[in-house]
Amino acid sequence: MDYTRRGLLRGAGTAGALVAAFATGALRPADVFAAWNKSAFDAKSTADAMKALNVAGAADSTDIVIRAPDIAENGAVVPIDITSNIPGTESISLFVDKNPFPYVGTFDVAKGAMPYVHVRVKIGESSNVRAVVAAAGKYYQAAKEVKVTIGGCGG
Amino acid sequence: MGDPMKIRAKLEGDIADVRVLMAHPMETGQRKDAAGKVIPAHFIKEIRAELNGKVVWTADISQAVSRNPVFAFKVKGAKGGDKLRITWEDNTGDKRTDEITLGS
Amino acid sequence: MNRAIVFAGLAAVVAGCAGMQGETAYHEQAVAMMKRDFHTRGIAQVDRLNQDELQRVCTQYGDHPPADVEKRLEAVEMASIKLPADGKYMGDWKRGQRIAADGRGMTWSDKPGVSGGSCYNCHQLSPRETSFGNVGPSLRAFGKTRGFTVENQKYVYQRVSNSKAFVLCSAMPRFGHSSTLTEEQIKDVVAYLMDPNSPVNQ
Amino acid sequence: MKHALVLCAALGLAAGLAGQPVSAQSEDRTAAEFDKFREVLEEANPAELWEVKGEALWKTKRGPKNASLEQCDLGLGPGVVKGAYVQLPRYFEDTGKVMDVEQRIVHCMVTLQGFKFEDLAKAPFSRGDYTPDPVSLVTYVAGQSREMKIAAPQSHPQERATYEIGKQIFFYRAGPWDFACATCHSEDGKRIRTQNLPNFTKPGESAARGYIGWPGYRMTGGVMHTLQWRMNDCFRQQRFPEPGYASDTIAALLTYMAVNANGQTYRGPGIKR
């Protein structure tokens, strides 16, 4: 396929303005694609990343279910399932607190997907994995610990 | 243009249970090669899934996603014959699109 | 292992019946095949395929040779052990710990003269290390259990240097005999097992 | 991301879970947890990416002779891929010997497509972003035997002889560390560090455990490896010299392993730590 993505997504004329509008944007409803939030991805702590995403202070919720191993066999590939049972869930964001750059990404489900995602991530050392859910303009979070062992030279 | 993705989808009622595999190094930019030189960052940043041309799922991700990424998600309002198209774009501007027909 | 019995039996039959597809014939074909197919890479020279008497006997009898053969060859291995000239068996347990965890040595991807003891590959030692193998017995609290005596230090030195002097077809490499570990390194490993301050004995 | 992720714990004590004595019970729990999530990982195994790649390679006209591999006979007739993998290694009339899957595919690449064996043997193992073509092809062929029973034939006398020769190689002790394959792989329940060691001497489920997971996607490094690589790296760790790529020695060993795994179900390309 040969198209310019920016043009396709936003309309060439308004792209610049939209990028500016969303550069500091929160995990918002998916009316348009947000710019890839560089300041959040560059943040060195989950707290800073959440600030950059405007979701600091998300409320703890037991309606977010994180399925991840208690002990990961290999920190290079840790499978994580996140399901949100919060009505009106628009997006799911994932953080690995102890990673050098904790923010893993945001999955936008508002435009026609179920509030669920499976992803596999790198985890450098034992850490909490944290899910933040945006639903009806509010933010919620839950966390689960994943231990990472560095085994021998298996194969 | 990367290698082909592998997309699988199972229809359960009007929900398509989608699994997608992508061939990508997801290089962090933190690793060094055997000669001690830093291997430059090379990772998928954005992904979107379209059902019959309408965007239904998107992801903005970092280099913390594992090499050769795997995602699963569930698309609502799907039926046999629908076209599911997935596109990724990486930090070098490289992109790849693959499409399957549901229920086939 | 009944394999040894089968082998001995077949060997006897085949001896008087050349060309028969017995185990000996297969063995010879296998050796010829390996000599054709393997090549030297790095420090791993192709002559490593040549067996010494111990390797030949252990292969032939499926690691269970007749008692007389076993005793004779164990004595040979015992006699080959070079004990430290200064009469001291104990080195530094901290260095010993690094050697115990170091899995390098003697492969074609290793540099010459760079070897650890790979102890954790097969043995449990310090309770703090959770990644350990079980091909060999647990050596947790070894000195504490056996007693911190000079005799036991000597025993560990000999055992690490040449395990085959004790059990001819043991799975454990002959770390001294094969020049995998130096005298100093073996002393450090002895200390890791026998020093009362070593984590192994906590 | 930490570089340590992709390194073996060669030096120093391994990190993680420090200070906690390990009981048999907690080892069991860890193993169960690994198994549970191994299943999750297998539900979508990146190995499938190489199946796709291998299928394209199989069907594309390539090489000096500009031919596809669709006339390659893997033992069930020219071009028959379905079910071929679980019936290898086997005896081939045209070469007069027992061949394993990769050896046979390489043979086809040489005879049908005109590739040179020396070129294919130059860098036969995956590394970083590089995957040799035979690795993708083996992964494709293996994927075409999913859910089939391993049935390595033993009807031809050469197949029976090759099994016996493979067994001899398996038990052959040599090298500076006196190792045979059997030294680590002839008892149940053994481990090197935390890595389980399948017992290849016990036919059935036990021997199959080490055989059916290949070819496998390795999480460490994220590369695809075949049994050729696995055998090569075993001999490296055995402190042996290097075996030739796609050599008869490896075909014989694989015959021993495959026949001992006969009757077990092949689940397709696997995923490895």
C-alpha cells in the first residue's frame, strides 16, 4: 500500500494542529489517532509516564483483570492479558514499573473492540505490571507482580 | 516493507477473536552488538486494525513489546466475509499491511 | 543397566563372527561416521573424538564395567591426581563461588585457558542460588554436614580434580586431569564447599 | 531494556528470588506456572511467521536452476508435504541413505534448484535478523504435520541400522569432559540449572518430550532454530569438536530420537525458553 499515513489518518491540512492538540493529551476517546506520546514513552517512571498521559491519580479498581505469570520463564517474552469490566472502557494502557522506560503502550478499543488485549512484553527485573483504563472520562488502575528469574543457559 | 504478518481470527457470534503475529526486531536501542556498538532502536510504534475499512482497534506501543510481537484483541460487529486489515508502522517509517477475510 | 549385559554378550558373539550386524559393528560404523563428519573448531580439536581407556570402557559397558576393570582403572585415575605441592587444599571461597557459577570452558566458543567449574549446572550448593541442576547430588551445607576436617578438604580436592578416581564412569568431568581448572581454582572450589564462612555452609 | 535479558548467567549468582531457599514444592509451583503460560504462548507462536516464509520459499522458483521445491520428495512422493515431517528421518533410494528433514530439504535445494551445499552450510543457523532459508523451509514442512503421530519408519534395513548407529553415537563418551549425550539425557527428572533434560533413552512420551518441540522459536534472541542447531549446540556443550551441518551423524542421532518418540503426537513448531 502506498499512502502517507499522516494524511490518511488526519487529513493533511489539519495534521499539524491535531498533533499540537494531542501532544499532551490524555488517553482520550478515539475520535482521531493521537500522536505517539513521546514524553510518556520517554518517561523513566510510571508516575511520570502517567503524568504525561494526564492519567495521574487513576483510581484503584478490581474490575480490571490482569492475567500474567507469577514467575516468568523468560523476561524477554512475558505474556499479559488485560480485561476491563468497567462499563464504557475506551482504552487500556500498560506499564512495567521497574523497566527503564515503564510505559509499554495504549490499546484503543473505543471504536469497535472489546475491552481486552493480549500482549507480550520485555520485563528486565521482577516488577509490577500496571494497567490503566480510561472509561467515560475517568481513569482506573490495577497492578500485578511478575517475578523474573534469569536462569542458566537453557535451550 | 517487512515480512508478512500472520493474522488469525475466529468468529464467535458477532465477535472476531483476532490474533496477529508480526515479524519485527523490536530493537530497544539499549543493546550492544558483539563489537560493543549500540544497536539502533528499531521498533513498531503504531498499529491499527480496520474492519471493512473502518478503524476498530489501535495501539501505540514502545520497544518494551517483545521481539516478533503478538497481539490478541476482539472486534465487535463482525461477520463472515468481512475484511480485516492490520497495518503497523515503525520508528523508521517502515510499514506493512496485511488483510484476511473473516470466516474463510 | 541391561545394556551392558547385552553389549558384553553381543561382543562375545561378534568376536567370532565378523561382519555380523551386532552392536560392535554398529559401534565401529558410528565411530567411522563421526570421524568423517566432525571437524576442528576453535579449541575443540577433532582428536577429542579419540577415546582414552576410561572413556572406551565406560562406553563399552554402558557406564557399568565389571568390578575388576573398574577398580583397576579407578586406581590409575587416583594415581594421576596431583595434590598441591604446598599441602594446602583451601583457597578463597568467594573466588570459589564465582568458579562454581561459571559455566564457561572447553567448548569451541570458549577461549583457551578460560574456564569455570560449571558446578551449579549439576549441583545445589548455596541456598541463595535458586538456579541449580540435579544431575549430581545436592552439596548444600557440605562442610558443615561432613565436618570441617583436613581429610575432607583433601577428599573434595581429589574429587573435583578427578571424580573418576572414586566412581569410574561418573558423569562429573575430571577438572584437574582435563586441565579445565588450575590447582588454584580447585582450591577455591574446595573452600567454597569447606569454608565455614562460605554461603554453602550457612 | 536490560541487556542481561539475553545473556546467560555465566558469571556470578543468578539474580531474582534471592534469599529464598527453594523447596521441592516451590519448584513444582514454578514448573506449573511455566507450563501454564507456555500454553498461552503456544496459542500464537511467532514460529508461524517462519511457516509463512518457508511456504513461499517452497513454492517460489529460485536458485541457478530457477525451480521451486514442489518436486522435492520428502519421502511421500514428489511435492507431498503434508505428513512428511513426522515420517522422517527415512531411507531414500536416490541417495541410498537415511536422511533427516533438513538434510533432505538441503539435498533438494542442491539437486532441484542448483544451490551449492557449501554455500548453504556456510552459516546454517539463525542469528539476529538472519534466518537461513532451510530453517524457514523446515518450519513450513514441520507445520504441515501438526497433530499427527510421529511415525519414523523402521521397515528398511538401513533405517534399522541407522537407528542402531545413532544409539551408539548417543552413548559415545569422549572429549575433555568425558560426556556422551547419554550422560545428561538417560534419566528422568534431571536438570541443568533450571532447564529440564529429556530422557531420550525411554521410548514414548519421555523421549518425545525433547523431540517434538522442534523446530522451535527461541524466546531468548527471538530466533527460529531447527534440530540441526540443537544437535550442533549439544555437541558444543558436550565439549566435542563440531559436527558437520546436515551430516549423517546428525541424521543417525535424529533417527534414534525420532524412533524413540514414535507414536507421540506432533503439535507443530514449538516455543523454547
